[in-house]
Amino acid sequence: MYKQLSSGVKISITRSIATSFESYLASIGWDEGKFSMEDYMQWWQNYFTENAAWYDKVPKDILVNPEFHEELAKKIDEVIEKILNEEPTKKQTESIEKLQKQLGTNYTYSCKAEAAYVEQLLQTQLKESK
């Protein structure tokens, strides 16, 4: 069922999964101990019903079909795995190291998305300290 959707809708679904996942993780400070897949799924459901353009483009009979939900669950797993396995860029690493030196912090990060979160957090702290 998922494969029958237009490429634009599939891209939109993938983006909504990634955006909501990164937003959820930011809301818990990228703290693995606070992560709950159930909470994320609720976060994502709220996100796609309120913000995602694809939701209104998928026929209702597909949206309620259990097969579609199984395929969507697989897609969610794939997107999350990709996000968590994407290495931080050299530019991110250099920027974070510089900011941490200035602020005397020692945040850790393991993927590109988490590095973006840490970099933004440090930039905010630097602005607030001035």
C-alpha cells in the first residue's frame, strides 16, 4: 500500500518522520533515558495530523488499513536508523569543539542530528552568556 503512493507523498511521509523524530528528541534533550517509542509515536501522530501535507493526500481507506500501518512502522524504523547512524559533519564537530572550549562544556553527540541539536544549544548558551 505504501509503495502505491506517489513519490511526493512518500517523500513527505519520510520528512514528517524525520522532522518529528528530531523534534521529539530535542524536547527530551536527546536523553536516551527519557526516550519512549510510545511517546514518540504520539508526538509523530500529532505532528502529521496537524502539520504534514501528506496526511490529506492519502485516501482514508489506506490510512485505516492495518497493512499500511505495518509498512509505515517499517518506514519509521528505517528513517530512525538512518538518522541515528549518520555521522556528524567535520564542520559540526569543529564548531561544537570551539563552542565547548569557549563555554567550558563537554556535551557528547553521536550522530549528525544530535550534533545539530548540541551545536544549537551551545550557540544559545553563548548568546545568553554575553
